[in-house]
Amino acid sequence: MRITIHPTTEGVLNDDAYSTVRRTVLPSGVRVLTEQMPGVRSVTIGYWIAVGSRDEADHQYGSTHFLEHLLFKGTRTRSALDIAAAFDTVGGESNAMTGKESTCYYARVLDTDLPMAAEVLTDLVTSAVIDPDEMETERGVILEELAMDEDDPTDVVHERFSEQVLSGHPLGYPSAAPPKRSSPHPATTSSTTTGAGTGPRSWSSPPPGASTTTSWSAWSPRRSRPATGTSAAAESPQPAEWGRADHPGGRRSGQAPQEHRAVTGDHRRPRARRRRRGPLRPVADARHPRGGMSSRLFQEVRERRGLAYNTYSFSAPYTDA
């Protein structure tokens, strides 16, 4: 695979027998990455916005996840039903996810339905209408979603683990949490947004529908805040040297006949932007691949000793930790 980085507004990042990746920067500042995969008929398209739960101040706690839900409630030209029906009618799907450092809105459709998917997603991201009545309705939905997570002991133990290792820092808070009160969302501009699409076609420009929506013209290419991880509300964390979290069951469902445990004994991981980040993953995988049955950890704990149903390790690299 050949990789070439171009400083211009458009360029080919890699071009080989299996895929072609192109990068384009729209006048608004939105970065667009497209990948051609000739062997498939489906297309996945999405917007990755570099704003996550770590960018929230105390009075904004949970607002990023809340906004993720609200964007599907309608735009200036489409109702919530219109958005849902657009994908269901063609057998596609759309969804979103909130992370510590980014929020993603994405869809999967057949390649012939790409223009529709790009147009609807772009409209959703740039022209959503926040209705106060919808906010109150969706608040109950989010609380039920949180209650569902609380019944999953695996989710709970990882939440407690993050809170302990990254105590006092926004990275240690759950990404999905109800806001203490209504509050502004961390600033989002076109310079914090990346659009990506992959499918069987080759695009020398953004996918049809992604750049034609006039809503992008209202987005300023000027960055309104520092990059994720350097904002005033999210200074670099200082992880604990050692951490452990145990949990016997969901918070609502009571005791479970299994124990769920997360442990770390080494916080000296390279920062995401350092050269050592690349070698870290294959080294970790050689010792115990993420959930792999051939890993040394899995073979020893489960196959030889029969102590657990599942065991795995992982690394969680962030922009500055």
C-alpha cells in the first residue's frame, strides 16, 4: 500500500489493488475522506465531529449524548419520520454514537442510494431543529437507555474503572449521562468535522449530496476552539498509577452469579500523537489480542484453567493520554 499525504485541498492518500482513498477539503473547511472498494455493493457514509463528552463543562454534563439524539428529531425541511423513512424505504439504516472525543452520525445503504443518504445526513447535521417539546420527550428515552446500560455489569465495571483511573477528569465520566440542567453544547464548527464514505465507486470529489446542500455555506471554516484535548474544559488527564474495579451485577438488577473485573497496572502509555503509539497495538495483540481466543491470556485463564467465560485486554488511547 502506498500512502502519500497531499497538502492541497484534494489528493490521493493511498492507491492499491484493493482500495483507493481520497481526501478533499470543502470551502467550508469540512474534510471529506472517500474509499473505493470495488468488491462491495453497499456504501457506508458518516460525519465524525471532533466534539465528545470530554469537552463538556460541569453544567454541560451529558449534553453531547443528548444532542446526538435530538438531531434525529427533525430539520427545517424534514420531520423525524421523514428521516427514518428515507433509510427504511431503501432497506438501509442510520444511527449515531457519542464517544469521549467525537460524535458520529452514519448510514449504510446500497451504492445507488448514496446521494439520498448523503443529503439526509448532511441536512441532519447542519440543519437540525431543536424542539423544546422533543427535548422533554427524549429525556425519558435517554433515561431508559441509561437504565439499560446499568443492567449490564460489563458496562458498569468499565464505567467505574474509568472513573477511578481518570478520577476528576472529563475522560473518566460516562459518555452517556443525563445533563444536570439544560445547557449549551460545546462549540462545533466545520473545521472540527470530517465526512467519510466507503463503497464500490471512485469519487474524485465528495459524494453526491454531501457538498450540494446549501447549509454548509453557513458554517464558518474558522476554528472556534482548540483541538480536542486542549480546550480549557478538558486539560490533559493524569491517570492513576494503578486501578481496579469489581462489580457483581447491574445496579438495578442486583447481585449476579458472576464477577466482572477490570485491572490496570501501567499508566505509562505513549500519548496518541507520539511515535510509539503505532508499535503499542501489535505488541499488545501479540500478548493477548482484543478478545482473541488464541491469545495467551485467553488460553491460560479459560482454556487451561477454566476460570472465566471471557477475558481480554485493550488499550484506550486518547488525544493526549
